[in-house]
Amino acid sequence: MSGTYENERTFEPLPPPNGRAFATTWWGRAWLKALEDTALDGRQLKQGRRLAREGAVGAVTVRPGRITAVVRERDGSRHRGDVLLQALDEEGWDRFLTMTAERAGHIAALLDREMPPHLVEDAASAGVELLPAIGDLEPTCSCEAWDHCPHTAALCYQMARLLDQDPFVLLLLRGRPERALLDALQERGAAPATDEPMRACGVPADEAFAASDIVAPLPAPPALPPEPGEPARLDTETPPEPGVDPAALEFLAADAAGRAHRMLADALAPDHERRATEAELTADQDTVRLAYGCRDGRVTARLAAASGRRPADLAQAARAWRFGGAPALRVLEEEWTLGASELARAVAALDRAWAGGERPALRSAGTNRWTATGRHAQLRLGHDGRWWPYRKESGRWVPAGAADHDPAAALAPLLADGGAED
């Protein structure tokens, strides 16, 4: 799957090839030959192949004259690699289009989204080189290597796989996206103008239904991957539209991928039908959930502004979410007065939790909160009967841990740390 813009395509990270060759088509093998003829250090190519085989190459962005991707090392470090290939100038494209328009076979192939290998030979005879020659692939990388490094080599090996899937990517790299190329051929009268979509739109539903008893059964669904995939990187050289924040979009895409992975894992679990269905989050709760998972200060600031909270208050809410999700957030932000019967049950639970009258002195004003006298420690009773520990820091009460049905177990860690009031 890829994202497509007028002069740019971004391809999602490909899965590891699992022992298969990086290139199986003529176009992919020709690209790898150009890479291997260009690189000066065979060790860098070998390390690049290893990274590509391990699935370390992120989303690949292709635009005229440049391919870009972020490559992840085994230690978790990331490097942005770019490989430059000079785009054809207008004179070169004019020669290519003239040559193509004079050959009906090339026109038919291009309209069928095919690129025959002899197209390269005919283009070369017209003075146009489509494939890179020795020295044409110019690498740059954030690791500051002066020649091909493992990161740019891994990107090139991934590019060979993309060319296997769609050789038109090479024409985009040379300066013309697919639609612009076909439009240019139509302007020359070489290709018939049509409003029909370029790509097949599937099989009519009635035909598919009629063939249901003669086609092979669907294959088993693939196994759940161990972790969600990485979303496409949006830090390209193309400036975003006004009001669009690429960092925020990347964060939301990663969050959506993580949630989808968890939902699928839950759906595939053997006891899925017996599990309780989670309540749908409110917009405010979901903002806090997003803030808990966010490590980008600019994105967190936008979440705070959208929620109407001060950044410090949102950080406090995210801390509560860490310990218990929506119920923990409710205990943080709500204080309620217990009825007589509820208060009696709570006091009885506190008395039972400490044997022999060893219960610490706890004071309450009849609400769901009990503060340990002389200590920076507090218990809060949730609507579900669980007790939540709170600690006083910088003059405010903050969540200090997960809830427990036993108030003594919830409070003990706070009493043990010796935090007496000043």
C-alpha cells in the first residue's frame, strides 16, 4: 500500500523477504546491478542486505531525483538515508516521449502498466538512460558516511523490491509520475484519451457470488505479528498543507496501529467471548489516553490545549491513566460524599485491614478520601470498591500506584517510605 501525491509516493514498510531474493524481475535485478557496481565497499552492501532482510527499512518515499527512508539499527538507533539519482531534464523527457510515441508496442505496454525490458535499450538509443550507471547513485545519510553505508544500501535493496512490484517507480525517480507520463503521451496523440480508471476495479459482485462453489477456499488468515507495524514517515521535503502537523499525524497513525493490533490480539484470544466489553471512551478520556502514550512535547501541548487543561493538569491525568485507565482518571478528578451505609462499609473494610488496632490514624470529611494523619499519604475509594493510593508532592495529591481491594496493601508502600508531613 502506498500514499500517492502529485510528484511523490510513499510506500509502507515491506515485510522481511524471509530468504527470498530481493529482486526477481528484470527491472529489480538491473537496479541491484547498478548498486553493486556503484558501491566501493562490499562490507557496507553486506550489512545493508542484512538490515533489509531484518525488516529494518521504514516507509520509502520516492520523488524525482531522490528516495528516502529511515533505517533502524539493531540497537534501536535510527538513521535517515537518501539516495539521489539525477532526474531527466525536459530535453531528455522529450526524446523519451518521442521515441515511445513512435513505437506502438511501447504505448500498449505503458497503457497496461507494463514496462518491457527492451524499453531501456530503445530509450538508450534515443540518448536517454533510464537505469543508473556506475556512479549515478549518490548516497547521503545522517550517519555521515561519505559513500554507501549500511543504511543507504538497505534502502537500495528495498527499492529493488519496489521495482519488482511497480517499475513505474523508476520513471518517477527520473522525474515523471505515471499519470503525467500517460497524459504527455495523450497530448502527442499517441495514446487514446479516456475517462476510464487506469486500474482494474475488481470483479462484479454477481460474478464473484456465482463462482463461489468453484473457486478454491480462502487461505487461513496470517498469524498476528508480534508488534504493530511502523507508520509511514512524514518528514519529507514536501512542505505540509497549512494547518497540518506531520508529527501529530505520525503520532496518531502509530497510536491507531497499536490499538488495532491490541484489538486483533483480543479478538483472536481463546477466551475472547467471555471477556467484558470495554466501555467507549469519552473525547476527554481519549485525550488523556493519548497524552499518556505521547513522548513529543509539541503534540502533548496541542492535546492540553484541545482538552482545556493546563499542561501540568494533563500530565497529572496521564499519570492517573497509567495506573488504571478511565477508573483511575475518575478517582483523580471526582470527589463524592458517601452515604451512611457506604461510609459504614468503608470504615469496616479499613478496620479489618489492620489487625489488633494497628490501623494508622486516617481522617475523612465523609467523602471518598482518607488522609493518613501526619503523613504524605492518602487513600481514595473508587466506585467499584477498590482503594487507590495517593502521595502528596509539591503541595498537591498525585496518583502513587494501582488500586487494590485491600486498603492496607494500597497504603503500605506509602507508609513504608517514611514520607511524614513537613
